[in-house]
Amino acid sequence: MDMKPSLPRVAAALAVPLLLLAGCSSGSSGSSGGSSSDSAAQKSASGSRQLGETASGAAGAPASVPQAADVASQTGAAPVVEQASIISTGSVSLTAPDVAQARIAVEHVADTYAGQVTDQETATADDKKMGFARLVLRVPSRSFDDAMGDLEKAATLVDSKTTSTDVSTQVIDVDERVKSARASIDRITTLLSRAEKIGDIMAIESQLSAREADLNSLLRQQAHLADQTSLSTISVSIDRPAAVHHTRTVPGRTGFMAGLEGGWDALRAFATGVGTVVGALLPWTPVIAVIGVPVWLLVRRARRTRPPAASPDAV
């Protein structure tokens, strides 16, 4: 029996270890390649972060400060909602037989809601009583609707109007401009404290004066908006109702009673006319007595002393 192995068997036996060795080599080389690529990626990312931090530091914004949205999401706080700024105005027209009493009721409404009467105008009628009144009220905006309701009940309502204007955007804009103007003044003041040359000082002071003038104008606008939005204006007018005239006789009425009433009315009208004339002439009576009587006496005496005229027959 031949114990020598054949050439094909020996080749097959040697091929298996060679294949295993090649696989391990490729796996280790691949692993080392992957590790080197990961390391390069980490270094690149680290470099990018360092460059970003450097850029943010150069821009003046610290990279460690979280954004407002991140803080809100972490703390769970709801975003702040600005309250609407509304300017409300109203007008109420009333009628009342007693205007003075109705005016007191309107003033009581203003006192009830911690308001005040800023303007007032009154007029007296022919009967010496108050015939008209106009008042301007300023009441807190939160009580505007309630105050309007009470004013409409102060007397007989003729007309009522209300107007509301939303100025929230204008209020926010003025507030932001005030903040920017103050920050600009602070920066210019800092530059002024560091300036050494006369030309620089004069230029900076000119800019500072302009910024302060703008800030004063903005502050006046801010105060006006605050006043208009915190207090509402209501104009109230009170008038006496128009008189209703009734005729005493029915149109087309005839008969004795109708004639008697007509004659009586005519007599009364004639007596009223005569009385008016007599009343007008009565103040002249002393004047007529003082001047007219002496004149009449002189005329009468002159007539008595005049010689009689010669008749034509005597000639």
C-alpha cells in the first residue's frame, strides 16, 4: 500500500490555512482603517467646534449661553403674551326734565368707578333753570363698559356710541424705541468720557443732544399712550325734552261755547296788548308831567294876552 499523499490532497490542505490567514489580515486591516477614519472624523468635528466657539467669541456671544427657546423647552415655561392696549371712547346723549339732577347722577357714576369729570359746560333756560349740561368723564379702561351702562340709565337715553382702537403695535414700537434710544445715549456718554480732542468732544456732544431730544419725544408719546389706554373718555350731554303744545279748541268746533271761548281769548289778547302799551308808556308819565304841563300853561297864557285882531268893518 502506497502511504505517500497525493499532490492534490496536499494542495487542498495548504489552501484552507492560507484562506483563513488572508481573511484575518483583511479584517484587521479594515478595522484599523475604520478606526483611523473615525479618529479623523472626530478630529475634524472637534476642530469645527473649536472654530465655531472662536467665531462666536469674536462676535461677542458666549457659546455656553443657551438660547431662549432651549430654556423655555427645558423649564416648560409658556411664552409671555403681551396684553392688548385698547383706547376706548364713548358718547351718551340723555334727556331729563331736571337737568341739574341728571348731572348729579352722572357725577355719581364717575365717582363710583374712581373716575373724574375733566370738563363741564352748562346753560340756563328761560325759566332760570338748567337747560343743558355737557360733561367729559375719564374712567379706568377696565370699567368702561360698566360705566357706559350706568350712564345710559342716569336719565332718558337718546343716543349712545362707543369706539375702540387697538394700539398694541404702536405701544410696543414706542417702548422698543425708548430702550434703543437709552442704550444709544449710554454708548455716546461712554465715548464722550473717553474723548480727548476738542473736535471729537463737540461732535459727540452734538450727537448726544440729538439722541436726548429723540428720547424726550418718545417719552412723551409713551406717556400719552399710557394715559389713553389706562383711562377711557366718555362725553355725556344732557338736555331737557322738547315741550309739547296742545290747542284748547278742537279744529272745526262751532256753537255757543266755541264762540264764547274764542271771544274770551280775543278779549284776553286785547287786554294783554293794552296792558303792554300802558306798561310801556307808564315810565314816560313823569317826564310828560314835568315838561308838558309848563308848556301847556305858557301856550294858554300867550293866547290870553294876545290883542284881538281888527275887523275889516272898523276900517
